[in-house]
Amino acid sequence: MEKYSPQKECVVMTRDQVRAVDAWAINELGIPGVILMENAGRGCAGLIEEKLKDLSAPKVCIFCGTGNNGGDGYVIARHLSNSGLAVTVVVCGDRTRIKGDAKINLDILDRMGLSVNQLNLAEDEIGPRVREFTTGAHLIVDSLFGTGLSGQLRDDYRRLIETLNSCECPILAVDIPSGLDCDTGRPLGAAIEASWTVTFVAVKKGFTSTQAARYTGEVFVASIGVAPP
């Protein structure tokens, strides 16, 4: 894992370029997507453990969306739990929408006996529920949205992100702070204000904008198990 600095030469990619790398790894190299997800999540878990190593009983709260970014969160949860950390997992949205590689990793958590909580954005009072989940947490993981997000956030997700930002707890964003546009570095109504972002394959184009640092915090580039061609 390598730390990004604007002064340091690095690979920068747009949303479409990152998607092309994923497609190349899966379709041409034959690496199953679930392995790419495993590598990504394991890299995030390693940095989280490093950040919390001086605490005697660290607690991490992971907020997961219903797509592949949420799948990364389930991998992170498994690795942190295996390392003895207390982990709270919160699915934000309709659990029945979780498919493919993300569902594989969610099902593993269920079979491990790890508690997976549900946040119903349409019915629950978001503020009190988020505070209930994050009480005592030393770090929050933002695993809501990945680089594919475009267009303005729905009001319920905007409220969720604003509530997470208001928690007095550092946030680690998975691949990109949720709500941040991958290519422009501008918030799509609201964006997670992370202390650290672990991004995959390459620095995202939006991270190079002057305003992005407010949302990304320190940026680390993690491998998915194969380098771009």
C-alpha cells in the first residue's frame, strides 16, 4: 500500500478507466471478481488495524451500501473480526438488492455468526439509529458508494452522510468517500469527510482537485492483486 501525495508522481484514472481495469482483470486474466473484492477489503482491514493498534479493545462500525462497495465492507468486517476487533456491520438500504460477489461475502458473515444490522432509510430515524450503532466506536468505515456514483444523492442518503460526518469519530472511506464524484472531486449534494481513504488500483482523477482533500483525508492506494496493464 502506498500513500498518495500531490507532489509524487502516480497513476491517476477516471471512473471509466478503473472500470476497464476491473473488466480486464476479470475477463482477460480470469480473476473472479470475488477475489478482487477480497484483496481490496483485506488491504483496508490492514490499514485499520494499523491505525487502531495502540487501543486495547478497538471497536469499528462499518456502514455498507447494497452494491460492491458494501461487499468490500463485509470483507473488512471478516478480517477485523478474525483479528479480534469488535465490529458492528450496518446494511444501509434494501438487503434483498445485494447480489453477486457482495452477497457471497455477506452470506459468509451470516455463517460466521456475526451480527449484521439493518438501517431502513425510508422508515428509521437516521440520526438516532446511526448514533446507536456508532456509540463507543473508535473508527467508522464508509462502504456505502463506490466510484460509479453519479447524479445527486437521494435525500435519505444525504442525511445519512451528513449524520456520519457529525459523529465525533474518524472515518475511513473505501475506494472513494461516498457522495464524491470520481472524476470531478465535487460532492453530489453531500460527501463523507474522511480522515483516510483507501483507494484501489490508482488515484482517482477527482482526488487531484484542490477541494477533494477536505473529503478524502490522507489517501492510500491499495492493490487488488494485479497491476493495471
